[in-house]
Amino acid sequence: MSRQMFLVDTAETFQTYVYENNRKVVPTSATLTVYKPGTSTKLIDAVAMTVASDGLLSYSLTTTHNDIADENYKAVISYVYNAITYSITLFYDVVNSKLVKVITDEDLVNELPQLKDNGWRVHGTADSGS
């Protein structure tokens, strides 16, 4: 899973799954604590997260939570699965604009020149026919 990015001054939803033995699990409950970047100051303190039937954990971040563009907001999730409490730490960024990877036709042709001029073209004479 890549790092989540949220737009500054925008309400968005923090979401993640948790895994055990490389399989998604469905916790019975989960809480979220978020620390401001590089500090021990809590932006969100142990609030309950929504747990979907497929195990997706989510929490709605408000514009106040995302009011400062910065990197490495630390999200600590404490969750209960099979009567045992676990925790994971994830990092996310609040950004002025989300970066997206744009792939153009030129990028594809540069990587695979055979795509130029309507795809594969082979010229020549066949020596035999089988």
C-alpha cells in the first residue's frame, strides 16, 4: 500500500486494512491516534474507527485535521482481533496538490518502439510455410 496523501484544507477519509499472515482480517474494533509531524503532539487521540464488514478501517479527517501541509503525520492504529489488541503505525502526508503519474503515448513508444506506426510490422520473405 502506498502512502496516503490528503489535500490541505480538505475533509478526506483515512483508510487502511490490517493483515495477519498476509491475509486481511476483520477487527472487532479499532482506534486511531494521529501525531503531528516530528512531535509527540496528538492531533487525534484514540478515536473510534469504522470497521467495515470486509475489514476496511476508516476515519473521516476534517479540514481542521488537514489544515497544515506537511509530511509524515504518524497514525497509530490500535485494533482488537481474536480478543488480542495489536497496533500498527502508518505515515501519511497532507499536500498542496496530489502527485499523479501521467503516462503519455510518447512514453510508451519510447519504452516499446514497436508500438510506433500502428503496432508490430514485420517485413521480409518467408523461406518455408509451416
